Amino acid sequence: MESTSIRLGGIDLASTIMNASGPHSAERGEILELSARHGGAILFKSCNLAGLEAPENLKNRGVQHFATLARELTTRGKTVFGSVVGQSAKELVEVAKALDQAGVRALELNLADDFVQNSVAAFASLDRLKSVLEPVRQEVRAALAVKIPPKLSLEPRAVAEIFINLGIAIAVCANDLSKDFSVDLKTATAAGQRRTVSQVHAFFEAGGGKLDLVAVGGINSGRDAYVAHLTGAKAVQVGSALIKEGAGALGRIDRELDNLLTENGKSSVNEIVGTLRFQG
Ligand SMILES: Cc1cc2nc3c(=O)[nH]c(=O)nc-3n(C[C@H](O)[C@H](O)[C@H](O)COP(=O)(O)O)c2cc1C
């Protein structure tokens, strides 16, 4: 859908919709199905160097499995993103290098998962964050994204500044809008006073236009995607809906977003990113 294409972290994508890391993105068959049915970026499940049997949510076959798939898909012209986990800062660098050499366009460092937080503790302090990210940035050429823990004790502004200074182009943030959050799509106006409505929104404001945001969590429809775009997301990731519906979920959400853009008189999603306003 032309209206839903976007430039994210310097990479042109056919759609702002992509799968979240994990669901439908671990096994070769699942990944090939996603890439056959969706024109946007394909994001792999998080992997470490040797693979993991536990924890259950990070079970993976190891980086070589994903590097092989990345080579196969990139030679077919697909835009592939990798996702990196590890138990040390050094392991993150090694995994990132292997995926980078295999041709992934962007690398998402999954620093949000408890398993990584408990071992690498990248968000323990701003200094620690810098010392984890710097060596990865030095060793890879792919665009870098960081998946932010939903509960962050550091200030978004300070974290965003580190990303911008180090050349981390993308922050993957929680789309943690409150259940009763409502917005009129026609006017992009939310009820109530001006406030920060989600982690995506907090990082959009903190980044001052210099950081691209991806929203993850609760994106099940074109409307969810539209609202996430209003709060500042340039792209959105779909997890649970893929588990429920299979690979067709990405195309459905893309079509729904396209229809909503048309209904609201927009020819491109670029016209709505970060345009949320408030009544008060
Ligand atoms: C079964 C399953 C496996 C997941 N595996 C990963 C993973 O490997 N790496 C990662 O960053 N997130 C992983 N996630 C989290 C998703 O990427 C996403 O952040 C989460 O599902 C919220 O999105 P949703 O509300 O659309 O499901 C996993 C989620 C599920 C349900």
C-alpha cells in the first residue's frame, strides 16, 4: 500500500506494519510465509549465539539459523531485521556482527526482556547503557534499534540523547496507552489536558524529531496502528494478532490503516506521525 510506506531509520519500507519479534518469526517456514505474504520488513525472533532452551519466550536456534535465513531473504530483495539477545554485552556484539554480516538492514537489540535485563542490565544507569551500546555501534553497519523495557527507571530524555549521540536510529517502545484513551481520528484530538499518553509518546517528545519510534503492544487493527502513529510511531509491530490469525494479520492491518488514511483525507501515513493534539 503506497499510503503506508515509510522511511524508518534511513530504510525505505513498503509498509509501516511489521511483525513483532517472536510470534511467527522463529522457524524457517514461518519466516518464509511472512515474507511471501507481506511486503514490509520482516523481523526475526530474538536470538543469541548458541541458541536457548529457556526461558520459554526466548527459545531459539541460535544466530547461525537466522544468519542463513537473512542471506536467503536478502538475496531475494527482502528487507530483513534481526533481533539480538545475550547474557553479556560481549555476546550482544557477537550476535549483532553475525546478523550484520548476513545482510540484515536493521538490528533490534532486545534489551527489554527480563532475561537480558537481569544479565546485561543495560538500563541500570546511563553510563552502563552507553557502555553496552557503543561497541555494538562500532562493529556493525546496519541501522540500530533498541527495544526499551516497558518499565523504565531512566528518564526518556536522557536515554533518547544517548541514542541520538551514539547513532542509534530507532527506539522500539511500549504502546501502553491507557484502556480509556480516546482520540478523534478526523481531528487527531484526544480528550483532556495535554499529557504524555504512552512510552512511544514520551520518546517521541524526548527525541525532538531525531529519533524514529516503533510502537509495540496491543496493535490488533488499523485503528490501533493509526493511533500509535498519531502518538509518534513511524512503524508498528504486531505480535498477538499474528498468533491468533497467522501471517494474514499484517496485510489486514495494513489495509485497514490504508482505508482509515483515505477516510481521513490523508494520502500518506507521514502526514499523521506525531500529530496528536489535546482538547485542553
Ligand atoms: C510467544 C511470544 C514470543 C515472543 N518472543 C519475543 C522475542 O523473541 N523477542 C522480543 O523482543 N519479543 C518477544 N515477544 C514480545 C513481542 O515482540 C511483543 O513485544 C509483545 O507480544 C507485545 O505485542 P502484542 O501486544 O502485539 O502481542 C514475544 C511475545 C510472544 C507472545
